[in-house]
Amino acid sequence: MERPIANNSSTLPNMVDSPLRERITRTLMPRIERLGLGAKDLTDDLDLVRSGVLDSLGFVDLIAGLEDSTGIRVDLEHALGRPDATTLRGVIELFSGS
């Protein structure tokens, strides 16, 4: 089964490490490892849904968990209109106000 992992990730640096990124990484590592991938594969342009790391319900659960832990509420319907909405970068930007 082919999994689109990232778009040109080797040329894009990861976003600055942050507590939010660390939390997402800790949450996703068991799923990443089950796919035979490692931490280096968790790049900022990794599409969490298209890669198979999360299904749509898992993505919503991730957002809900981040909302609970950060106290920030996001308009998920609006956010999903962005082309990078389900990438690691897109999730981080949702909660950083970028």
C-alpha cells in the first residue's frame, strides 16, 4: 500500500520545536511506529490523514485533545478549508494563530 508521506520534505526544515509540536509528536509516535516509520518521518509537511497516520476521526480526536490541553478553540470546519489543514504544520498553525 502506497502512503504519501510528505511533499518534498527533505528540503523543508521542521518548524521550531515547541511544546505543542512535542505533544503532537508524543501522541502520534505509536501510530507512526506501527506504520514502520520513525520520528524523522514526522516532518512538518506530513499529511497526517493521507499518510494513514490518522483517519478522519483520529484527526478530529487529535484536534479535540489539543483544544483541551491548550484552552484554544478552533473552527475546524473553516480550518479544513486550508490546503495544508491536515499536515503537521497546519495543525501547529491552527493553535499558534498563524
